[in-house]
Amino acid sequence: MFYFAQKAVLHPSLPLWNYQDKDLTEPCKKALTMIFKICDIDNDGVMSDEELGRFQRKCFNMDLELGTLDSLKTVVMKNCPEGILGSGLTLKGFLTLNSLFIQRGRHETTWTILRKFGYNDNIELEPDALVPPISSQSGSVIELTHAGTDFLLQVFMKHDKDGDGALSPQELVSLFSTCPSMPWGPEIYHQVVTNSYGWIGRPGYIALWHLKALLNPEKCRQTLAYLGYDYLSPAVASKPSPLALTKDKPGDMAKQHQSSKSVYSCLVIGPRDAGKTTFCQTFLGRDRDSLESIPESDIPNAVINSVTVYGQLKHLVLIDKDLTSHQDELNSLETNCDVVCLVYDVSNPRSFELCARLYLRYFSGTEQPVLLVGNKSEFGHVKQDYIMQPEVFCSKHKLPPPQFVSCIRGQSNKEIFIKLVTMAAFPKFPAAWMIFYRGRHLTQLSLLTNDEAGLIRLGVGVAALALGGAFAFKYFQGNR
């Protein structure tokens, strides 16, 4: 009696079985369907013997005995002929097998399966049980780990059925079919680089996950749980987390001058008509004309792309923020961005003033790198209605000189984005920003001390001497 009472409490049948319809309950079907899709590693619609063996080890910590698998298939075939396809178990077969377990009083078998995949007594998935939450700390960001990236690439390849290196809209829906709802909206196609069909390729797919981890790490963590990270990730005792805190240590920054992050955030702010959104879209290789074809509701407020800086691949997130006054508030994510890009319209005499006031309110006196960008340069420059012109303002506040861009077709702003990532990656080492200043003396820009400038001159001199020696050696060798 005690055994049956305990069984009724630990493994109740009502959440699993509808006695009136003599079928699995809808929540149970939904959960088992998600489990089947996760365990169908090659996404061919059936669970092979190898996939069933892995599923058995995951749920019951043991291998199937010899002949047991064939016996199970025979039982399924007898009760549901379409439950077996070739030598594999279909979804119908998987549901039938669990129905038979319950009908024969083996509720604990189905409950063991559900609980191993993170479901509670109400058959609701608890993401915390699969991917533990991470507590954010001041001055730190949450990024994907190598284990998380490897898992996401595995999921990508699983659902890229045609093997073209990109996810069609149908393949993307298939990828997220184990989630309660589609976690990504139509704006994603305008947040990353896409292929000629407008589909998201592998680099854009990984970039999107970096973006989601930065902007909404909690939702990103839960989505990873729904995709089956706990099942598909490496089967080791100390399972690596797909997400981790990244924080620059003061000691490391002082020694190496370089941030340890792999994803940098850039706040793009300025007047509403300065062309910030178009500027952000040029980061993805698009121009002003292509922006006109995007529905207003699908225009994103953040984009991401990869940039190589000094041989290192980094991701840069541009956060587009509209402001109408210097008194508008910025949230903590925006004020703590790795680099700030102030954008104004060079053809509008009243455009620069807001950028100047925003800088003075939020960033003057801070260690955040700031770059001033003059947009719409194709329309010509006009004098700005402010007490200082942009060049003078930058010089006074020891900022890099203004950078001028155009967003018309055929114009590339690639150098601007390299500069922004460089500033973010080396926030306390302005000597790394030398790519900015063609022909300008760095000490005049107050970016280097006399000692630092002397070291650079010495390095250049040594390099020139070595190069000259090499040419001289070749010359005398040739005249022998």
C-alpha cells in the first residue's frame, strides 16, 4: 500500500493521461514532442538506434540490453504501424511508446524522461534546471562561451537542411520549434549581414546570438535551454556553461592596455534627423536607399557585425538611440557602453549642438572613448550654430578629430567601424588609435605624452634603419 501511495505522489498519472479520451494529455504530448525533436540529432524525423541509445543513457544512465531495442520496436509496430520508419522510431512511435508505458502502470518511466529534460510536476519546462542563471555584476557583461558557440553551430547545421550555409525562414522556424514561441522577430534580418536572398548565414546567426546575450542575457539563457543545450552540449561531469561573465580586470588593463571582451557595445546618439539609423545600416553593407524598403516596425535599434582589429576578430554592437534634448535620460546599458559615437548632420547648422551638450552632460570627465562623426557629408558642410565648431570642440576636450561619412550607394564607412572597435578594445592606450591620424602629430591631439610619442618615433626610426640596411645589403650583393 505504501509503495502505491508513494508512486501516486511521485509519479501521478493525471498530468500525463486523459482517461476520458484514453490518450496523452496535451501538455504531455507537447513536452514529449519537444524532447523527440531535441534527441533527433540529424533532424531526419526519426530516432535512429544510435540516437535512441544516447537518449537511454541520458534518461536512465544505462545502455539498452541486447535485443531490448528490437522488442520495443516490435511493440510499437504492432500498436502503431506508422511509428516505425525504416529502422528508426518516428514521433508517433515515440508518443505511442510512452502511452503504452502509462497504460501498463509504468508512469515513472515517462516522468523520468520529463524530469531529465527539465520539466516540473506541472509539465512545465524550468530553464534554470538546464542552464543555471548568471548574476550580472557592475562593469561586466554576459557573453557566449566557446561551449555555447559550438552548441549553437551544431544547432545551425542540424537545421540547415539544404546545406547552403544559411537559414531560410522555414529552417529558422524549424530551429525554434522546441521553444514556446518564436523568440526572434522580423527585425533580425536588418540586424546582421544576410545573403543575396536576405537569409541569415552562419556568421550572422552567431552574431545575432552575441547580440541577444548582450541585450537580454536572461531570455538568451532560457532560449538555449529550450533548444536543448543540456542534452546536446559535451557530456562531461562539469558541464561548461554556454554563457559567462566577462569583466576587464584593472591589473590586466594596466599591463596589456587591451580589453578582454570579444563583443563591444557602441552607443550611437545624436539628433533625430542626423541619419543615425542609416549610418548603423551601413555597418551591414547597406545604404540609404535600402533602408527605405524596410517597414518602420522592423527597423531595429541595434545591429551587430564582426570587425578584425590588429588580427583579432571582434563583434561590435551599434545601439541606435534617438534623443531630442540633452536632458533625455540614458539607461545604464547605454551609459556603460564601451565606446560612444556622437553623430550629427554636417549640412544642418543646428545639428552639432545636441552632440556637444550630450557629451558635456554624460561623458565629459569619464574614461569612455568618444568619437564624433559628421554624417551626410555628400550634402556639403555648413558652419554650426554653436560656440565652438566641431574640430575646435574635439581639440579642447582631447577627443579624436571628427570623422566624416556619407551613406549614399557606393560609399564605404568601414574605416569608421574599425576605429570604433579599436577605441573600445584599447580604451586606455590611445597609441593603438594611430590609424585615425594621417599626418597629424599625436601630441598635438593630446592623445600621447611626449615620452610615448618619443618611443613611437624611436620605433619608426629603428624600423627605417633596418629596412634601409636590407636594401643596401641586396644592392652590394647584386654588384659583386
